[in-house]
Amino acid sequence: MLYAIHMIDRPGASELRDATASAHREFVGQHLEAMFMGGPLVEDDGSTVIGSLIVMEFSSHAAAVEFIAQEPYNQAGVFESVTVRAFKPVVSPA
């Protein structure tokens, strides 16, 4: 089943995000086969990062929670909030 993981950065976390970016990319790169989509959430200016969104295949809600618990940004304390929800795609570009 697909799960959407919605993460919002805590205020002032941009330097920590930058310092952890390499580890984050390496971690995500190890899971691309299950990844539906993912990327940064940004302000309306299109460039100021305020969080992240991952939609990914997991065997269960618990597996999704375990995945994000191991994610380097999360372990470093970048996120103020993390929400994991089952996701059912209905419309997608083709």
C-alpha cells in the first residue's frame, strides 16, 4: 500500500537540513524501488524549503513509521512534525 509521509521543518532548521542533505540523499537512494514520488515542500516563492513529502510503497503503516524513524533529516531533528497516512492515488499524469 502507498503511504504519504508529510514532514514540516522546525523553525531555523535550514542549516541542519543543509548539513544532513548528503546523508538524506544516500538514504532515499537506497529505497527508490519503492518510491512513488518525493521531494521538498517549499514556500510560495518556489525555493524556500519548509518540509518534505514522500509517497512510497510499504507493507504496513508500522513499516512506514519505521522508515521515517530511520530517515537522516528526522534523526537529526530537522522536522517539527511528521505525519504518516495511507494514500490512494486516483489522478496522476500519464
